[in-house]
Amino acid sequence: MALLFSGPNGGALHRNTFNHTWRVGLERAGIVASPARGERRESHREHGRHVLRHTAASAWLGTGVDIRTIAEYLGHAGPGSRSGHTHT
């Protein structure tokens, strides 16, 4: 499987590295607010890779991709193991 985002060595980014980089990009694009000087960024929970997984799963499901295919692509044993990734 090809990686959409990869680290300097060509491997997968650590989730914290991805979440931080993604969040900074969202801030620079004006999608989410930057923290005030001296304040910490909000949790990545609402804007990180986990939300992207849910968004992708929901989009694929909406276009007719089989739930088992989505589950396999997301690394789950089957659709029952984490059906919470889709929001309809």
C-alpha cells in the first residue's frame, strides 16, 4: 500500500508527528484557530488522523464501497470490529 504522507525515511509518520503537522496546516489555512501566544494547542482528537479515518470511511461507504473492504483497508479484522468509523 502506498503512503499518502511519509516521513523523511519514506516510512509512515508517527501519529503524533502527523497530527501536529496536520494541525499546523489547518491553522495556517485558517480552518482552525491558532493558539494564543504561550497557550497549548487543543487536543488533536477533533482534527487529527482519527477524524480523517472516520471521514474517509463515511465517504467510501456513501459511494457504495463494501463495508468489509473499508474495514480491511483501515486494518480491521471485519466490519463488526470497528463499525464506528462510519457516520451516516
